[in-house]
Amino acid sequence: MPILVVILLILMVATFGFWGTLKAILGGIGVLVLLVLLGLALAAAAGRFFYDRARRKA
């Protein structure tokens, strides 16, 4: 599997150039980070919702 990643990076650098490849990699990492943050925010909102709902019933 790692050899495929290396080959993919070589092909991307050959096709788009170094800076284009770097932008693509950083963009992909940025999207993953934002997805994790969105998931954490959703979990926090759901936790708060259920916490408030449980306090009202008690």
C-alpha cells in the first residue's frame, strides 16, 4: 500500500507540479480536520440536548 501512495505522489508532482500537489494534500488534510471538528460540534450539541432533556424530566 505505501508504494501506491509514493507512486501517486510522483504522478501528482509530475502532472501538477510541486506546489499544486502540496495545495492538494493540504486541502485534503484541511477537509478531514473540518469534518472532525464538525463531528465534535455535533456530538457536543447532541450531548447538551440530551443532558438538558434528562434534567427537565428529573
